[in-house]
Amino acid sequence: MVSKDTYQAPTKTPNRWAVLNSPDYDQDFIGTLLIDLTKMYEWSSNHAVNTWTSHTPSQQAKEYFPKWIKDIEPNNSGTTLLDHNQREFLKAYDLDFIQRGWFKFWCPTCLTWHTEIFETTKDKEHIGKTSKWTNEWFCPKNHLLVSKKQSIRIIAR
């Protein structure tokens, strides 16, 4: 018998900050990226109605997320761990959240939080229809926070 998975929504009210990525989740991360949930209500409401995924729990998490973060107390500076389905739909937007200023990044070398990072691209390579490169993010003191290998292949028909 086949059954659809369903999303188990969190029962606790979230804190202001949530761990979006860290070395515990992704080997490309050296630092820890927190996102400010108090800034995300409008974005997440629009995202929930304008995007869709066929994975039922991920879709349900996306639709539930704005309701979950709606009443966060802005002065609550605690940290929340996102569940797997929340992280799955949010992690693709990490650079968007950084560009909007809805983040802080822990640098394990500085041992401090930063609200500014610098992005560079290196090792660009084009082979046929495939492009490869490495994105790196640094804290203001030039300590490496993230190193991600990226690639894209364009197939024309």
C-alpha cells in the first residue's frame, strides 16, 4: 500500500533567528548562517502561493511557514532549528536572504557574528555545454565561510 507523506508542522513558536545552514548540514559551510524570521513573512507568503513542488511535505511546509512565523516577537533573539522540509525549500534562497540583509553569519575564525559578507567566484571553466565554478563567501576579515562548487549544463534541442 502506498501512502502520501504529510508534513508534521512545528508546535512551538519560533525564535527570531533560525539556522539555515552550517557545517552540520552542509560540508561546503565553514561558518553558520542564521536568517531573521521576523523579516520573512511577506516573502514567504508570496513564495507559498507562487511556487510549487510535487513533494507533499515540502509543499505543506512552504504553505505553513508564513503562519508559523507571523507572530514572532522581534525582541526574541533566540535561535530556532528549522525542520528538514523548511530547510529544503529555504536553503536555495540563502544568497537572496543575505542580499536583503536578513541574516547574520558566524565566523569560527573570528569567533563573532557578521552582518556583512563578501562573495567571490573562482575556477571558472567552460567545457562544451558545461560551465563549472566555485563560489566563496568571506567574512569582513577575509576568513572563508563557504566554498561551493557549482556547475550547469545547457542542453539545446
